[in-house]
Amino acid sequence: MRKNNSLSIRLIAFFISLLINALGNVFTIYSNLGSSIWTTAAVNLNDIFKGPLSIYILAFGIFNIIVNQILIGHLDYIRALGEFAYTLLFSYLIDFFPDYLLNLD
């Protein structure tokens, strides 16, 4: 039996899950149904300071990366880079989806 665990399959699954996750968070944020603690905190900071929501989500993500590195007790560059890539793409998509969906006719 052939294994389907190649890097390309993993990357495709990663990006599909990232898109679904970001889109679901956008729906919960903009419908005021609630979301995760970090996303809700970012929305509240956005309401107070009037900046792009993606900046606050990215800031919470970077804080999370730092805390994770402290908790594992050593510097894991691969893990930190993966977490940063996810956070960067996720925060971008949180701002992209509302603009894209509002411009659909």
C-alpha cells in the first residue's frame, strides 16, 4: 500500500485547513457570535485603538510563539518558524476574507 504522507500532501492539507479555519473565524467575528479568547481580545483591541485587526492577531500570535518557546525550555527554530508562518497567514486571511466577501456581487 502506498503512503500518502508526502510534503506536498501535507502542505495542501495545511493550506486548506488554514483557509477553512480563517473563514470560520471571520464569520464568528463579524456576526458577533464569539470566537476564541485571543481572537476576541484582538477584536476588542481593534475596537479601542482602531487599527487593522490582523495586526492585533499577529501580535497575539507572536506573544504565543514566545511563550511556547519558554515553556518547552529551549529554542526550537523549526517550531517557531512554523508557528510564525501559520500566524502570519492566518492574520492576513482574517483581513482578506471580509474585504473579498463584501465585494462579491
